[in-house]
Amino acid sequence: MALQQINWTQIDTSNVPSGSIIDLGAVSGTLRAVYADNLYISGVSLGLSSDGLNLYTASLKDAIETTGSNLTVKGNLLVKGTTTAIDSTTVSIGDNIIELNGSSAANGGLLIKDVTSPNTISGSLLWDSSLDYWKAGQLGSEEKLIRQSDFTSLSSSLSSSINTLSGSLSHSISLLSSSLSSSITILSSSFSASITNLQDTNIWQPTGSFYGTSQNIKIIGSGSLLNSPDGAVTGKYALEVSQSIHASNINVGIPTSNNWKTSLEGSYFNNFDKNTDVSEILRFVAGLLSSSAPDASPNTKGYGSYTKNNVNTTTGTVTVGSIPQNSTNTTITYLQGKGFATTGTTIFSGISPIYTQTNYGHTFTSVSSGTTIVSSSVDTQLFGLGTLSSGTPTSLKVSGSFTFKFKNNSSKTDTSTSGSQSLLTQTGAGTTSGVSLARINTANNAVIPPAYQDGKFATVFSPSLYGASSDVSSSGWYHISSSISIASGSSPFTTPIDSYTEVFYAPLTTISTNIPSQTPTFIGVSVNAISAVSRSLSGAPYLSSATYTISGSILGLFNPLYYAGSIATITDSDSLVTESGGILTVSTAGGTIGTANAVYDSTGVTARGTGTVPYETDIVKVHTTSSFVPGTSDENINQTGLGTTSFSLYINGLNKAGSTTTNTSTVSYHTAGNFGQPAASGSLAYYGRVQGTDTSTTLIESFTGENNRLQVNNNILTFIGDTWSTAFGLYNLGATDLQVKPGFLVKPGGTYGYWLTNPSSASDYKYYIRKVSSGAASNKVSMTLNLGQVLVNWTSATSNSVAVALLFESAKSGIYTPSRFFDPSDTLSNVINSSISANTDGTNPFGSAIALYGNTGGSLSSTTYTIPLRPADGFTVNATYDEVYVIIRYKGDPTPISSITTTFS
């Protein structure tokens, strides 16, 4: 058993004065027991011994019984206090008679307290013990209640009083009739008859809940007129009726301002007077105003159907590329397993459009049908919804039922399904969640109350793709079935209108991330020069054509996807180079290999057959021959050095998107030392003109060939100069010859020279002789010469200079001894030197003496020399002597000339 805490206090009362208060302290819990010889409470001794207490306790148990918080009194209950209060909601008393007024008060009964505001006057039902009757009413103002016996006494008393009153009235009327006889005679006969009839027959007879008469009634009077009920108008009315009057007609009466038929001439209103019925005038006015006061009308359009408004409709294109065999990409293999990817074709082949937003879906907007002339607004899609309720729109409910299906495979087998239902309600005028309801106002709301309503729904609900996410496994077909119906007020829902949508969704961004674009790589790329063809000019070789081979392998073209087209090619950067033969282009158009012996397994040994789908690890091999063939006007010779000396060969590999990765090989047209050429000479320049061709004319030299060049020997003096050989030949310049390189006349081995070394350094002077044929048919008087730069005198020893001497056919040896040469740059002299010894370095490269004359009378303009012909000195140009030899001399290594231009006039 549990132990209880015991708090014990012992008080020695011998030391406590009488009347003292003893504080037992703060004890938590119930005071269980007090032990005392005598116990006083509030100054009264209980006077109980233990036996007395035991007896009291036993008696108390017989009188009352407690059960929890309930108390039962087993015997009679006597309460001696002045007030007994019972705070109960229900009082149940078994006795059928309650005895009150035990204190012998004057009144006894019930008092009901009124607690309801604003009037809280209490009421009572009392027995008046002094007058012995019941009375009731407000407290303090009670009145006697009438009993049945009181009605019997009242009836008897009234009967007696009526008999007495009847006799008295009869006598009084007789007297009144006599005294008024003369007055009645004066009254009109109709009024007398009416009074007599009223007195004799009493025209007002009870008819149901009202009094009526079958007689005509006329009311006249001369007393004071009545005021209006609200007191606003005084002394005007002879009759006041507190309720409505129903009459077939009432005349319109007499206006107080303008009489009828006054100022109304020409108007139909002039037909009315004071006797015209009010209804007649009202009907006429109604006819006039009927067109401007149309009655309330309904919207006669109906709910026809709805439109689906697709939302979040972004579409995309799947990552490009065809699927190889034996793919190891997990996204590709998953889609292959679902039938969305097949080797040799693109992912999702034939599926379009592909939606990319997971929240793709619809909203719905109602479409009205029919026509109407009224509506609550200008919105043409509002449709009628019946009548208002007490002038207020009722409700419009739109119900939507939706079924969702997901199919993650090309067979469109259901993977998962779901459904939902939604109800939108607009109560009263307004719009809730796209559902609108409105009252159709009349033309004049203040006069003609609205009676009808219309409404619509717009952009409601939003069913979307069920379970769509950014995971690849969400790729597939999504089905949305929709069923929409409406109801207005308490009417039933319309027959549902169904619609069906099936779209394809795929997380294309995820797929593109999982299947990235590849970058092809190249191995084993090799370029070789196979052959070269050359021509010569001034004994130097020039490349006129060459062939090269290129080969290589490309890796990574098929992983993860591949381009269906020309997947690999060989191209070049030069219009003078063409490729032919070999494997120049590799095709996978249509998804299969289209080029034989081009696609190999990963070992590079076994070639895949055409018409097959390549494997993920396959490689591509390409090779071809490139041919370099410059045109007749093509060359790479500059004044100093060479122009372009190489071109590029490209091996191109395309990734799945068709983007090109290129391996570039730089190929020299000619590599120094190749094909047995001296490495010290460098790379061959190329020159496309055929050996021996020359574009120069008889009057103009452009240094494109040497067809008009003469050899430097003594035959020049007799004007039977030897022509220069234009056949192929190398290293054939003489010790004093200048070199022609395409477009320039240069010192061999000099700064501007090409390929050749200086054939002899014994002299710093080098020569070039060119024959000019004037074609003269008659005597010429003047000649011009232009080499593009200012010349020095023939006798000048200026370093790095250009000088010219002319030998006219008319001044050759045999006509003159010695032959006469002409210096166009010396415009001040006539005879410069009558005899220059043979083989004089710089002034006479010939084996016989020559004479030198100046260009007296000549002139220089820019770089053009004008030369007056002097027949007296032997300088003549005519039909007999029509040619001139132009001898050009370089001292040192001057800037090369690029042309010789002559004219004759």
C-alpha cells in the first residue's frame, strides 16, 4: 500500500489565552483529522464527544447520499433561509400542484424576468388574494383576466342596455324628425330619397371581409377641405383614402395651372378635357413612349461549345544525329528499349511536334451560339442564363472532368493513368476563376427593372501533362481527355462536351546534355609530293604543275551519334589545286554507309560494307591525289622574293550536328631540294605560261617572255641580231646578260634576282637588248621611250643605275662606220663620243668601236623621254628602216624595270 505524507501539529492549549486564533499553517492537501478535548468553530462549541460524532455521522448517511458531484436527499428537505437560489437550466418536480404564498402575502403567482433588449419589462401572472381573481400583464400594471362567466354576465347586461337605448333613440328620432321636417322638404328630392333609402334600407352591406353597396355614391360637402396625409398640402382634399383605389376609370380632372385645351392647338393632347379618363391619356402617352421604353429582354444566345486554349506550348528539336550500332550511351539505349530510337535513324524519328514544357496543358473558354440583340456587355461570347432571382443573378457553375494517361513507349501502351474533377461557381454578379455572371440591364434601369442574366467562362481549368519531369523516362505520349458541362441556378447540368488531346513530350535539354556533340580526332595524316613539271625563263626553272597525295584516318565520328551526309571530306585552300581519285568524300546519307572501303572497324582492318549502319567505334579512312596546275596568267613572283609558296590540304570530319573539325596540312608548291633541284636556290616559283609564250607586243615589253630579246654580240652592230632561245634551257645566261623573271628585268644573283647566281663577276655591267618594230609606212619625226624610271647617261658610272642606248636600223654598221648609238637621256648633246673603243667596260660591250650621240632637242617628262628623229645624223624611222634596238644597261643592282614602252609619230 502507498505511504502518505503526514503533517502533524500539536498545540498545548494551556499556554494559549482564551479567544486566540491558532494558525495551522499552509498545508497542501485536506485537513484529515483534528484531535481536541473540545472544538469550537466560530465561537460555538461543537460539544461532541466521539460517541456523539459517530451518531451524527450515522444519521447523516441515512439522510443524504452523494455520488460524485451529485447529492440525493433521502427524506424531506426543509429550508429555513429567506432565499433559495437554483441555478439550473431544467427544474423537474414530480408533484402536479405547487403550493405558493406560504407567507400569506396579498398576491401570489409567477414572475417572468425579461432579459431581451431593448424592452426588459418583466411580466407576471398573479392571484389577487384580496379580490379573488387572476390578473396578468407587465409587472405592476396587471389587469384582471376575463372568465367565461364574466362573458355571460356581460351579454345579459348589454342586452338590457340595448333595449333601454333603443326605446330612448326611438323617441329622440321621432322628435328630431318632426323638428327637421321643414328643412328636409327644402333638400333636393334625390338627396331626400337617398337619405330615406339610407335610413330605411342601410345601403352598406357586409360582403365577405368588406362592406359594399350596389348603389351609386356621390360625395359633396361644404366643410373644411382635408390636408394631405403628410401635411405638405393643406385645405385641398375632399376625400382621403388610406388604401389603393381600383376603378374602371377616373376622369383626369381640372388642372390648377393651365386648363385643358389651352396652348395645345395642333397637338393630339388638345382632344383631352377635364372629363377625359386618366386611363385614356395614359394609354396615349404609353403609345408615344413605347419605343423608348423596351421591356426587359433575355440574351437569346445559347451555350454552344468551348475552345481549348493550349498553354506552355514550347516545342523543340531533338539533338541531331543518327544512331550507330552497339551504342553504349545509356540515354540512347533507354530510348531504343522504348521504341523511340532505331539504329540508322534519328531519335524520335517521325514524331513532331515535340513539346518541352512539363506544364503543357489547356484552358477552356466557352463559345456562344445563335444571335441576340441584348447582352450584359459587348462581349460576343456571352450566352443567356435565364431570369434573375429578386433582381439578382443566381449562379453559374462550370464542371470539368479530366482523365490523364502516360505512355512511355512507341506502341502507346498505357504506363500510368489518373483523373480529376473540378467545379467552379460564380454566385451573383461578378467573375470567379474565369466564370462570369452578369445582370442584363434594360434601356432604363431606373424605370424598367432588369429581369435576365447571362454569362460565360474563359480560361478555366488547367489540366496538364501527368507526371512529366526533366528525366529521360518522362519521354512519351501524354493523353488528356476533358469533359465540360455547365449549370445555371438550380437547373441541372448540361450534357458534357468532350475533347481529346494527345501530345508527345520529351526533356530535350536533358537528352542533349546526356548525348553531347563529339569532336573528331585524326591519326596517320600524311602528305607527299609525287611529281613536278617545270619551264624555264632566262635559264631559270619555274614550276608549271605538280601532284601530291594526302591520306589519314578520322576517329570519333559515330560516337554518340553520327551525321547522315558527307561525314568526311578532303578539300584544299587553293583554286589552282584540284583533288581527284581515292576516297575524297565519305557518305552516310540516309543513315547507312554509302562509300566503299571508307569505313572500317576499330582496328582499321575490316571495311564495313555499303548499305550498312556504322558502329559506334568505327573509323573513317580518306586519301586522294591533289594536282597543282597554275593558269597562263598565274605566278607567284614579286619584285623581291616570292608571293604565296604553299597551299593547305584539309581532312574534314563532321560531328553529329554537321559541325566540321579540320586537320590542316600545309603543302609547299615546291620544297627546296626536291626533284633534284639545288637546295641553295630555294623553292621553285611557279609560272603558268607555256614555255616560249610571250604577251609582249612589238612596241611594248612586259617581260613575260623573251620572244623579242636579242643576244649581246657583234651581230647587233650590223642589225642582224641573233634571237634569244625560248626553248627550255637552264643556266644559259652569258657573263654580261641581265635576267628576265616574269614581270621584271633583274641582275642575276642580285637582290631582285631569282634562282640563278651571277654568271660572272668580272664586270659590274649587265645588258639586255630588245628589238622594237615600229611598223612605219612613212617617215616618222619623233619617238618616245618610257622604262618607268629616270635614266642615267650612257657614259655615267653611277652605281645601281639604269642607262639606255638606241641603235636605229638607219644607223647600223655598213651605213655608218662606226655604227651610231643614241643616248635618249642626254638631251643637251649631239655628238657625245665619235668612237668608243671595242669592249670598253660599261660603254661598249661589242667587239668593234661605236659612236655615241645625244638627244639634242629632246625632253623628259616624268619617266618618258621624247626623242626628235634626226635624219641628218642617221636617226631615221621609215618604211625602209622601221626597227630600233633598245640596249638596256644595269650598273650594279638597281631597282628593276618592269616594262619598256615605245611610240612613234
